[in-house]
Amino acid sequence: MKISARNGAILRYREIISYPDMIQREGIALQKGMNFRVRGGAAGYSIILMSVRKGAPYQDQWHGESKTDPHAGMLEYEGHDAPRFRDSKIDSKQIDQPTTLSSGTLTDNGKFFQAAMSAKSGENNPDLVQVYEKIAGGIWCDRGRYLLLDAEIKSVPIGTTPSRTRKVFRFYLQPTVTPDVTTREDERELSVSRQIPTAVKVAVWKRDQGKCVTCGATDNLHFDHDVPFSKGGSSITADNVKLLCARHNLQKSDKIISLGPLLGPLIAATLASMVRGA
């Protein structure tokens, strides 16, 4: 944790996290992408690992804010294929994603689907899900907590043969409050993180070589978006995003706030727009 010079503010939210740190944080070995209700207690939650990078094994996607999209602002997460065994000749991409094991026990697909249907019908509250998105080898982005609101089983083409299909699960999750995000600085970081497209994060990570551009630190990094207030904001591209460590990110935040008497109304409007788009 890094402490800001202003009122001892602490940045608790860690946007970029390594795989070993992620395992230490969650207290379990995350060896698969879907982990249903693995954290118990009153604040229990599930964990999913996802990726929209080129070559990713599943078709996850982030939905934009289109008014015509019924899943606007949501994460669409694909269920997982049957496990591939060493001597098996069965290609898991050629068969339906499983709902149950051979024993009849629900797979994680089945468990997530059952929970989503229960939430959709109003029978139970939506499950909380912690989302981590892969942006580089061994490097993940903490996307915060989401609510599992809906799911469906879709028939999709197998390979390039439209006449042959298989059934896959699609889960729909909506961003919600994240417990570790408890300060104004944390809220700003998570809001900005959720707005920056994955392709931009991947490009910036490669360009900045996984280091703070100010001091070269490699720990507790964040994607920082330079909003050109004089131009009323801009689209988010790799040109206006950079890597900063928590200390320098907070220092930048302090400087922005110190300009409040001059830029207060414009900054407030911009931050409000960012929060609405989170």
C-alpha cells in the first residue's frame, strides 16, 4: 500500500496484479477459469478468470453502452469445455460444454447457470463474482466485483462448418460495488480501469514494459488516463494512457485536486461522466 501526502489517503485497490499475488490474495490455487463460491462467509463470492486477448481459448467479451444492446455495460463470459485427458481422442471444442459430470454432479457451468437462473427468476439474490482479466503472461487486471444476472445456452457452429453446432454457456455479469474500493482514489481507479479497453491495456503494458513511466517501479501499477480537460475529454487510446505506480498516481491526483478553484466544475463533470460509464 502507498500513502498519499494528502490526509494520509491509502490506495487499497490494486489494479494490476501478478498471478502469484492473486493466489495469495484469494487464498486458493486458481488453476481453472471458473471457481464457484470458493470464498465462503457472509461476503462470499465466486471467481472467474477471463481474457479477450487474441488466441484466448474462450469467447469472452465486454459489451458497450449501446441503448439497443440488452446486455449493455455487462461482461459476457463463456462457459468452459469438458476437460481434455492425455490419451483421449475427443476434441472438447467439438462437443457440448458439460452441465454435469459423469457422476451427475454439476460442473461449474451447471452451478453458475443454476445460480443465474435463480437470480433471474427472483428466487435468490444475484451471486457476487470477482473478475480478473488477463492482459499479459502472468499479469492480470482486477476488474472488481460483478453480479451474475443472467445466462443462456447457445448453439454455435463447430469450426467453419455452420451445419454442425455444439452448445455453449454464456453468462452475463454486471459491475457492482467492490469492497476493497473504499476511498475516492480507489473509486477513481476502478472507474477508469473499467473504461479502458483491453486492447489499449495490452498495448500500453507492452509499450511501457510493465513499469511506472515516472520511476520504473514494477509493483502496484495502475493504468492512468490523461484526460485533456482543456478539450473536454477524449476517447481512450494508448496515446493518452500510461502506467504509473500507486505513489505517482496519487501524486497526480493530488495535483489535480489542488487546481480545484480553477478547474473544479469541469473536473466534477468529467469525473461524474466517468463514474456513470463504469
